[in-house]
Amino acid sequence: FAWSSATSAYQIEGGWNADGKGESIWDNFTHAGRSHNNETGDDACLSYYKYKAVSFRFEYWYSDFKSTTIYIIGQIIFTHDISFLNKKDDVQLLRNLSVGYYRFSLSWPRIIPTGEINDGINQPGVDYYNNLIDELLANNIQPMVTLYHWDLPQALQDKYEGWLDQSGIIVKAFADYTDFCFKTYGDRVKFWITFNEPFITAQLGYGVAAFAPGHYSPGEGVYYAAHSIIKSHAQAYHIYNNTYRESQKGQIGITLNSNWADPMTRTDLEHVEASQRNLAFATGWFADPIFGTGDYPDIMRYNVQNISEFFNITHDRLPKFTEAEKLLNKGTSDFFGLNHYTSHLVVPCSYYQNLDGPTYDSDQVWLISLMGISNNLSQFNQFLTFSSTWLYQVPWGIRKLLIWIKRTYGDPVIYITENGISEHFSDGLDDDIRVNYYKNYINEVLKAIKEDDVNVKGYTAWSLMDNFEWAEGYSERFGLHWVNFTDPERTRIPKKSASYYRSL
């Protein structure tokens, strides 16, 4: 069983423009003041500086010993891996947790600054990840590497509109990047994840503009971005499968985020159907093309088409895959990577009729029932929320979701690649909230394995340390380790939850 903890590049590395790294869409987004308190990931946890290679200049000289004159007769300049001189804090944190895996992401613009490989690679960025991977393996920790965790090179956004591009340029750029990564790191990396939570990139990044790159197109751009991501994922999978799998003997998949959607009234068929639509739109949107038919769920096609007709829209807001693309999409994941945090109650609602135009949310014809959650708070004490306003603690939701994935997608191997809960910035080391969260959620995962025969092969705690929490800046802490963001060293201190997680 793969016990793991996780981070992502932009959230911990810092060094936003160090040693030739290119600008990412998150650099651009936060520098425009679009995160909490205008905070940025420019420094974050300074993890980049813990494993980078450093250049030294040595001069050799002689003195005649008869005066104070020193004669410089030459110099040597070279770059050498001196990571042994750096504090390798992050890997030591993992060792202390006794985990066998570490999930982290590569920064595309740190490796290929413009995003297009013909423009050249950035060797210091390549070396940084080599050093990190080698250090993990030296400590018997297997790297679980995510190729894309939201930090698209800004140059690709500027030139081609990023994931909105439908010409194929963005798909090729991602294919070239992944091919380079497989070739460079695949001799040591045996667990690849193409995309982390493509739903977030599509909906928050290109739909409602809450995340980078901040493009607002809630009824169309959201679908175009997802379409490019699915095709890019399929290309990356086939590159690995056809070129590298036989020699490197690794596995490759994708990580999807999913809440569990429970009907507000379980005996009401309309409520049940609303919850099923939610799962189809949120999870099936990506899971059906990859783990199912190769195409989007039928209910998505039906709803988007019907609501387009209501607004007299004649073009396809939800793009169509060709038959060849459906074949390329289908079966392109060796495992189902699942990020799960919370659950919600769903009621049917046709509020799209009151809007000026369609949106991804209104296409689903359902709403989260805040009243239902409030009632459950008082009646069952199940829906407890903490620092993140969207994150309710509902342990039984993860078991229901795992069973649904098993039944819907043919009993795939499942790795839980993120699960965790947040605290406020001011909270300290006694994080009983997180201890209880992990205890209750992991217990439900165990039930799913033992009682429901769900094929779960790994669990990842999010996150290894407090970090830059995207648009919320540093106001929310998910870490097993407390980070002092005012300390130039970014000291990491284990919380009570770290001790608990180690004991499992």
C-alpha cells in the first residue's frame, strides 16, 4: 500500500524567476494582485533552494611572499551538484513520516521557460528535479510525479490562449514537454500523473476566472479548455505507452478531483437525478472519455445542447471528439487518481432561465443545498466546516464516492492522491481538527477496501507542509508541518497530525 504526502511546484518552490525559469500563469496572476492580500508564490516555502545545483568560481594564485602582492594567474568556473551542502528539509520530513512515496509536480516553465521545446530547455531547472529525485531514492522514497499542476508557461497563454487553443498547438507543446520529462527522469520515476484536477484548470481558470489565468468564459471557454486537456493527456499517455513503458516499466495516469454529491432528499427521484448529473458533469466530464466511452457523458451532451437551444446558440459549446480521438482517449490511464476533500447535498434547480446566457454551472440544472447542509449540522453533526468555506467534513462521502467509481468505471485501481483539511493562518501545532479528519476519512477508506472490495492501492495526505494556497494565499494551512513564512529559512515544524500520520 502506497502511503504518501504531496505538494506542488508553485505552492512550495519559490524562486519564481531564478536561474532562467520562465514566467507561469500563476506568477502573472498573483503579480496582478489577484490573490488574498496580494500575496504571491514568489518565495513560498523556498524548496527550490534546497536541491538546486550551485555555480562556484575558483581562482588560483601565487604570492612572491616578499610583499602583499597577489598574482592571479587563472580561474576555473564550473557547476557542480552541491546539494549535500543544502538543508534537505523536505525529504527529511518525508523520512520522519515513514512514507514510501512523495507526490510532487514539475514546473513546466522551470524546465522549458517558454513552454515550447524548440526555444530551449533551462538546465538549472532540469538539474533541480534530478537532485530531488535522486535524494528521494537515496532515502527509499519513490517519486510520484505530476507533470501539470496548474502552472502553465505564461508565454503559451499569451501566444495561443493557453488551454483554450483548439488548433493543436497546445497539445503538441504538452506532448513535447512530457516526452522530454519521460526521457530525462523516467529511468528513476515509475509513477506519472499527467494532470492534476483538470476540472479546476477548466472551471476556475477559464470559466469563472477565480484562478490563473483568470479568463472569464463560463459557458464556452470552460469546455474548450477541458477539451484540450483531455487530448493532451491522451497524447502524453500514448507517448509513454509506445516509447518508454517497455524500458522504464512505470505507470501513468491522471488525477481527478471529485466531491461526493448526495441528494438532499434520497427518496425524491428528481433529487437523486440531480446528484447524478452533478457527478457526471464534475467527474464524468473527464473520467468518461478516459475510463469509459472515450467521449463525454450523454447527460452533458443533452443538457448543454438543450440549454444552448434555449439561448438560440447554434454552435457547439461542448466540443466534439472525432471517432479517432475517442479511440485515443479511451483507456488512457493505468489507475484512477482521486483527490477528495468534501461532500455536498444537491437539489434540482433550473435557474438558467433567469440568466443572460448559459454557464457550466447552470447547464447541470442543480444547486448545492445550503439549507440542507445547515439542517444536517444541527441534526447529525456531520457537515463540519473549517478554514476553507467550501470544505465540510463528511467522512462517509469518500466511501460512497469510491464505491461509485468502482461501479461506474469497471473497478479500476485507485490511488487517493490528495485528502486533507485546512486551518486558519493563526492556528498552531495542535491540529486536532486534522488528526480527526485523517482518522475518520482513512477509516472510511479502509471500509471501502475491506467491506466493499474497492481496489484502493494508495493514500496521499495533502499536504506535506503549509504552503501558498492559490487564490487564498497564505491564509489557509493544509500542512502536516507548520511553516514560518516570516523566517528566511522557512522553518518546518511537525504538527500533531504528522505524528499521527506516521503512526498509521
